[in-house]
Amino acid sequence: MEDSLNTAPDSPGEVQASKAEARALRPWYQKKRFIIPAALVLAIAVSTSLNSGDSDTAPDASPSSNEEPADAPGSSEEPEAEAEASVNLDETIGEENARESAESYLEFSSFSRSGLIDQLEFEGFSTAEAEYGVEANNVDWNEQAAKSAETYLEFSSFSRSGLIDQLEFEGFSTAEAEYGVEANNVDWNEQAAKSAETYLEFSSFSRSGLIDQLVFEGFSASEAEYGVDQAGF
């Protein structure tokens, strides 16, 4: 007997049931965003701090006779130091911590702007602090979208539209999501073949039913047919 996914539903209720069953076959990381535990961030931050501390420890170089002492009244570095101190003094403790926390997250994972703000709020920062911390890092969100798309493709197969939808679900704008997908130069025929293979691992399909399922996931008819052919149909 053919799987229920292989038959086009006739009523709105059957449409919803068909979609629900199709989505159920997806891995968990294709369904929803997940919040990264604070303990993991803390462990990485401590490790990074220790490593940077080792690398920063170096013998003090003896100043040459031609060099002016750093604290001399006429030192050219003094205005820059004062400006940097002024900027730091403008931050509240909460803003400073939010900025540093956002930086730590970005060192080991990719985020959309709204996704990173959500993460900081989950850690207990106020919305204002979270937004400040994110903006203070001057993040290239197109680059983050490209990294996020690459990560998804390492774990699962996607159609072009399906991957764009996933990135938008993570909080990226349509333009950012499209940039992230295009930046990875994906072979969509290959993705269709992988997706067909994955479906066959979980359920049985007729050739036409599997083609319909791949088209439902966003693959073009030609990509779906290629994927099914590669799966042995």
C-alpha cells in the first residue's frame, strides 16, 4: 500500500495531515531554532581567555634611546588612549557584558541579528542590552547567513527554497538568506539525490510519489526526477 505522502490530498484537512507527516521526517535541526546553553559558552570563553593569556605573556622589550616614554606629555598615543577610555566609560556594565557575550557566541557559531538578540535575552540581558551588544560587534549578517547555510548543508539536504526558508526561520532577512544560499554554490541535483535517499531510509515510495515529495520540499521537477533516478528508480 502506498504511503499517505504519495497521494495528493483532496481536502484542507488532508493537506495539513500530509504536510505534518512530511515535516516529521525531517531532522530536529530543520524544525526549530535552539538556544545554546550558557555553560557551553562559559567553557569556551574561559578556554579562549586562558589561551590568549598565554600568548600575551612576553618579555618586556627595553625601549630604545630614540623612543619617547608612553606617559610622556607629548606622546602621540595619548589622545587615542583617552578616546578609547571615554568610549568604554560610556558603556554600562550590562552593555559591556552583552557586547562581550555576543562576541563569544559569534566566535563559534553563526547567528542572524534577531537570533543573537534572542540568545542574549535568554541569558538574562534586557532587550536594550542585547540589542546594544549585537550592534556593537558590527556583524556582517550576509556572512553569518552564508556560514549558517554551510552548517545546515553539512547535516542535511535541502532544496534552494527550502534552505532559504530555513534561514528566514532563523531570523535572517530574505536578502540575507538568498545571499547565504548563493554563496555556497550548491549542486541542487545532488541535494535532491541525497534527500531522496533519506526519505527512502524512513519510508516506502513509488517513483511518482517520491518525485512529488521532493517537489513538495521545493526541488524543481527536473531536480526531483534526477534525485529519484539516482536513488535507483
